[in-house]
Amino acid sequence: MRKVERKRNNPEIKKYYLVGSLCIAMFLMLGIGYAVLSQQLDIN
């Protein structure tokens, strides 16, 4: 059998991981911000 080699330090793959993690972080921040801003504040 022939051994299949993977390129571990491929800059294209790193770019996709970076973009994906940035999108996930952005959606999390938007969700947390909406939850905080949509709460009703009672100031006495």
C-alpha cells in the first residue's frame, strides 16, 4: 500500500480555519450582545 502524505502547514487551510473561527466568534458576540441589550432594566 502507498502511504498518503498530508501537507500539514498549508497556508490555504490555515486561512480557512482562521475565517471560520472568526465567523463563529462574531456570531457568538452578536448573540451575547443581543441577549444583554434585550434584557429589561429596572432602575430604581
